[in-house]
Amino acid sequence: MGGEGVKAVIGNGKLRLIIGSRPQGHAHVSAFTKYASEVFGGVPEELIEVVPGDTETLNYGVGTFGSRSATVVAAAITELAERVASRLSSMGLSLIDAIKSRDVIIEEEVDYKPSIAILAPGAHVVVVDFDPETLMANVINYYAAYNVGKPLLEEEVEAQLHGGILQGIAQVLWEGAIYGDDGTPLHTTLADYGLPSPPDVTYKVLTKGLNTPSILPGGLRGIGEAGTTGALASVFLALEKAIRAKTGIRIKLNRTPVTPSYLHSLINNQF
């Protein structure tokens, strides 16, 4: 999992938080602003500024990948808040007074490194229909239970799940980098690659959060890859069962995407 660095620069009207993990559309600023408001004693969010760091502003940073940002950054912010509170107490200042100062009163940095990896358990169930004539599969309903420990932004958790589920479904059914026998890529555009389009996304998704805190400060778990990893396995297995139910043929899928041409060759090899 690795760790993450966070620095607080307090004064000039702001609690400025510099974080090592940089966003890639993950709503880091809004999520960590909300969380910092909580752990810093209810500081109004408008007084908090979350800034992705770089090598000039932060000593340590790992990055955004592997469902780790919320987990380790929140843990680092939690530890940072405790250190800041201790320093302010020794100075006889409140956090609000320090923030409203015309000068920077405190700079405090935490390089947080967890001792163990934190898992985010979940369960995924999918209903897949299969047409034995066209050899096409279609996802009908999708159900996912997840555990993020403590959701920072409920709507972002849902968005990451829905997007990840679509990514997993697409990898099983449509997306593929296809090459010729001589190694020449045959996927010259994204259209050839097999990206899903709106008519492909007609299935219903029902999600349920069953959250238990992790042992890290803040108690968070990851969410970024929960939809993708669950969808890959569940759609793959459901498709095998749907093919058996509709054709009476027991086949073992061993690649993605599961295209009609691939299924045709597998079924023909059974006879």
C-alpha cells in the first residue's frame, strides 16, 4: 500500500493542506476538505484549502492507485490533526485564532506509513442473459455490497462503484487489444477497441454499503477498484453458467473479451 505525506500550513486566513496523492477525477479536494473539517474540530470548510503536492512542497508522496488514496491520506490527516492540536495547546492558541493570523503560525508535516495493507471486502452478484443464436451476452441486473470503512462522500462512492462495474463488464464482453498473427495491432481506434456505448448500459445496479472501520487512523478502506475487480469475476462466471443453461454445453472461458467469434470456436471444439 505504501504511505503518504500531508503538510498543514496554518495562517493567513487558511488551513492549507498539501497532500501527496494527486487526483485523477477522484474528488480528492472535496473529500479531504470535508474530512479535515471533521478531524480538525469542525473548522468551517471554507477556511480549508486542499492542494495536491509536489517535490517542492512536500517531502514524501506516493500517488493515486490501488484504491489507496482515501485510506492513507485520511490516516495521515488524522495524525496531522493530533500533532497540530498538541502544538497549538503548547502555544496557548486555538486553531481558529491560528488560521485567522496574518502570518503563518504553524507548519507541520506527517509522513504516514501504515504497517499493514488494508482490504476492502465486498460481494458482487450479476444476472447475465445469453442468446444461443447470436452468441451475444447481455447484463440484466447487477448487485454489489461494499465496505469502505467510512465513506467520505457517499455520491463519490456510488460513482466509483458504477464506473468500475461498467469497466469490469466491458473488459469481459467488449474491450480488447486485438493483434494479427504477425503482431500488427488491429485496434487502430477506440471504436475498434470495443468501448461500451450508451445502448450497452441498460442494466440496473443496486448497491449496499456494509461498512466496518479499518484499524488505520480514520478507519477508511479503499473503493477505487472495488467495482472493477468484482465485475470481472462475477460477469465471467455468470456468463459461463448462462451459456451452459441456454446450450447445455459446459465450456470453460479462458480469455477476454468473450466475443461471439471466440464462443463459436469454443463451442465447435466440443463436437
